[in-house]
Amino acid sequence: MSLSQISDHKTPPLDGRSRKKRNGEPHDLSPRQLQIAEALARQESNRTIASALGISERTVEVHVAKIYAIMRVHNRAAASTACRDYLAERRFQAAAKIIATDGDLYGGA
């Protein structure tokens, strides 16, 4: 699934508030969901993720379920692949933005 497809899928927060970036665009994943997506991409277990982040396994399960819904996947293997692809595309877009603004990805001489 591409970043644009995930961006098109807007899941409102359960509390009814709209999660917005400073520039007014909707978030794809919350900062915590991004941390968990990185761990899913590395195929880590819920227990390992919970321990690394200092949160309960149940909290990880809730975040994983939300990530499944946002990424429109139904199992761990598909989620791992989708998260890897999503994170790679985010990094690519961030690098492209840096190059577009200062013309140098590495801030070189």
C-alpha cells in the first residue's frame, strides 16, 4: 500500500477530536503508532514491543489493531510488509523534501 493510499484513509480518533499536523494535514499514524509500525516492520512480537516502549502488551495490541485498520491488512505478515513499505516511502519523501529545499541531502560542502 502506498503512502498516498494510506493518507486517503482517514480514521477519526475514538474521542472525536481530529488529529492534525501543524500544517493542517491529517496524520497517517500517531507518533506511538509510528514507533510500533517500525517494530512491526522488524517483525517484533507484541511482548518485545511493549517491553522496549515501556507500555503494556494490551496497549500494543490496541495500537497494532489500529495500524491494521489504517493499512487495510488482516494479519501480521501483511502488516509487517505494509509497515516496511510505508516507512520506506516516508523516508524517501523526507529526503526528497530536503533535496528540494536545499538541494543537498547530506548538508555537504
